Amino acid sequence: MATVPTPLREIAKVVRSKNAGPFEITLDIIFKSREDFEAVKKSGVITRELISELYNVPTQAIITFGFFDLVNAVKITLPRPRAQGAIGETDMHAAQQHVPLQEIRVPWPVQ
């Protein structure tokens, strides 16, 4: 079956980021179906190394990285580059940090 690199935003039901306290940000990728979740998981595209590159965080600094089968989701927790509300901090609620995830390209079957 032929595949085409497809942006994660077109596959996942939810791609979001949120505040996880003054020093952490949580990223969530939630899928519509078990099949979509398993296909993305099996692709091997979403890795700790990719997140490290996208967010300029050393892999060992990533607090949580996991595929949660029970809820068809990927959860990632990162340290904030600056403490919440600190001088120079630009996204107090961490609501804009999910954007790099949306553009991850996943090999996806041609419809």
C-alpha cells in the first residue's frame, strides 16, 4: 500500500500543549481511533529524539515521554525554557507550544 507523508494534525483528534506548573509544559497527542494510534506508534516517527530536536531540549531532560494505549494518546512533559511568568517568558499558559507537533510528517496510506 502506498503512503504519503501526512502532517500529524490531519491524523490526530487533538494536538495540544498546556501548563503543567511553573516549570513544566505538557504536550498531548490524542487519536480518534485505536487504529490511527497504533499506526502512528508503529511508524516510529514520534520519538524522544524527535521531541528533543523540535523543542531544543536534551533527551535526558524530557520528563515524560510515553504512548498510553488505554487512551490512544502520546503524552510528553518538558521543562519550560523559563519559569512561568518569568521575565522573557512568552506563553504563560503554554497554549502555543504544540505547533511543532502538528507538522510532524507520518507515513500514511493514500486514500
